Amino acid sequence: MTSAPPAPQAQATDEPRPGRLSRTAAFWTLAATLLAFMCAAAAPSPLYSVYQAEWHFSAITLTVVFAVYAIALLAALVTVGALSDHIGRRPALLAALATQAVAMLAFITADSSGWLLAARILQGLATGLATGATSACLVDLRPKLAPLINTATPGIGLGAGAIGSGLLVEYAPAPTTLVYVLLLAACAVAAVGIALMPETSPRRPGALASLRPTIGVPTDARGRFLTVVPILITTWSMTGFYMSLGPSLAIELLGITNHLVGGFVVCCLMGTSAIGSVAFRSVAPRTAIIAGVPTLLVGLAGTLVALATTLAPLFFGSTVITGFGFGAAFLGAFGGVSQLAEPNSRAALFATVYTVNYSAFSLPAVAAGIAVTQVGLGVTANAYAIAVAVVAAIGLLAALRARH
């Protein structure tokens, strides 16, 4: 079966057109925009305990607040995730930034859990629209460097957003508004940069048809894609676990009450995941997976021992190891599929990848949140870790058996 010729791309020269950024400047502008979206995604995590104390809502409501972001993001991925393949990368990204700005305003004015839910839904929609377009445009501009940026930037952004928000909650005035004011300003700056970058995906028909809920993997790449699905599930389910329950584990089981700890837990995981991505940036995707998954499992085992013995240093040290393994394994998985689609279907492929990612990020974490109310935090953490270890082992065996 002959594949369709790729859509014409923007000229490869780095010389900018008048009034436009060069391709190099556009690439790093996109990386910074992705970083801002990831910072915003993690920013509410250290604030949840503050909201709960102020507005007196239940643990179930807290679980719903966590879930609606991921559900909205998934809804955006399967509907508008491929839209930039048809209307262009710039219009899609500018629409995402506008929606994100409205979400930040909703956070700033929020005075109840209802407003918080609305803000998280808007934020999820914005991030879902931005994810496919940003990932595809990075590959358009720098195909060799894009996998590293696409895998390292989320870790850096989530870690920085969590620790920065935690610092503001603990030490700055107006903790429930200041972080969102700063993120709103970042949206405005990013919008200027995106407006000035060159368009890398010319308009083509089918924009309305692309809004039908769908995910897409090229037929001849489906076997290779399925091979890395367990790795995507493993890495992102661990992220959801730490972002939803990590602060509670530190507070309830380790007895740490400082608001900063919620951000520090996420930073330990996601910050070192970026280091893992950088460390394995020059190796083959299969090698990165084979090295990263066992490292992740060692960190996971150490975390369980730390929770059983209430040793805080071991908990944070094991989280660092888990994060390093996450970074290597996710880099391998993402690198293994990043070149599977033609340029005119890249956004659709990346929307599919992130649909798997955020399903693993949200659904198990929501189930864990419900389980906590039934069997307790310690039992839930152990069961969650065992389930993740089983999926990780399946992914490792698939990588060991794969030829490429």
C-alpha cells in the first residue's frame, strides 16, 4: 500500500521571513510554551489542601477536581487534538492559549469548589488542544531534537509548577491567586511568541471532519505502537499517583505538614525525570526503555519500604530514582513512535500518544482516590504500586523481545 505524499512544509532554512521568528527561535518558543502549560497543570496540586480547608469540601470532591482536568484534556485530545493538521499550528496554539488565560482568570476569581471545577475543565481543554499541536510543531521544526524536548519538558514543567506553587503557598501573600496571575502573564508572553513564529503546517481540508472523536495510528506502525503502550501506561500512571496521592502520603504516613512538601514530592519525581530524559537522549529508544523500567521499579520498591517504615529520606530518595527511570523509559517510548506518521498526520498521532498517557494519568489515580476512602491510604498505595510494577514488567518484556 503506497503512502500519501507528505504535505508541503515550510522552507527548511533558518532565515526568518520579515516579521517572523527563525525556525530555531520558534522551536524554543514552543518549548517554553509547553513548559508554561505543564507548570500550570501542576500549580493547583499544593493548593488543594488550602482549598479544602477554606471551602470545606470532601475527599471525594477533591478526587473529582483532579479527575475533571484529565477528562477534559482527553476529550480535547480525541476531538481537537488533530485540528492543527488542518487549520495550522499557530491558530490552534493561539486558541489554546486564549482558553488557558480564561482558566487562569477562573482560578483567580474562584470562591467555591464549583469554580475550581470549571477552571480545571477549561485548563484541561486548553492543554489538550495545545498538546498535539505543540508536539507536532516541534517535530516539524527540529525532528531530531523534538523527542527530547517533548519528553523532558513535561517533567521540568510539572516539577517547577508544583515546587513554585508550593513556595508561594507557604511563603507568599495571596497564595490562591498569585501563582495564577504569574501564569496568566506567561500566557500573554507565549501568545506574542506564537503569533510571530512561522507556520509549519499549511491549511488543508477536513477540519470539521477531524473533530469527530477519533485516535489515529498509521496502519503499518500499530504493532510498534502497541509495544510501547505498557511503558506509556507505567510512566504516566506513576505521575498520576504522585500528583494525586504523593502529598497525602508525605503528610499522613510520614507526618510532614509543611505546604511545600506537596510541591517537593512532585518536583522530586518530575524534575529527575527530565534528568533521565537528558541522560538517555543519545541512545536507541529500546535501550532507554530497557534501562529505564528496572530503575523505575527499584525506586518504586524503595518507596513502598519507606512508607512501611515511615522513613522520609528513603521516600524522597526513592522518588528521585523512580523519576529518573520514568524519564528514560518515557523518552524511549516517545522516541519509538515519534517518526511513525507523515507530517500531515503528526498531530493525530501525538494526540493518540497523549490520550494513552492521560488515561493512565487520570483513571487509576481516580480509582485510587476512591479506594483511599474505603481501605485507607497505605493499602491503596501498596496495591497501586504492585499493579504498576506488573504493567512495567510487561512493557520491559515487550522491549526485550522487540527487534527495533
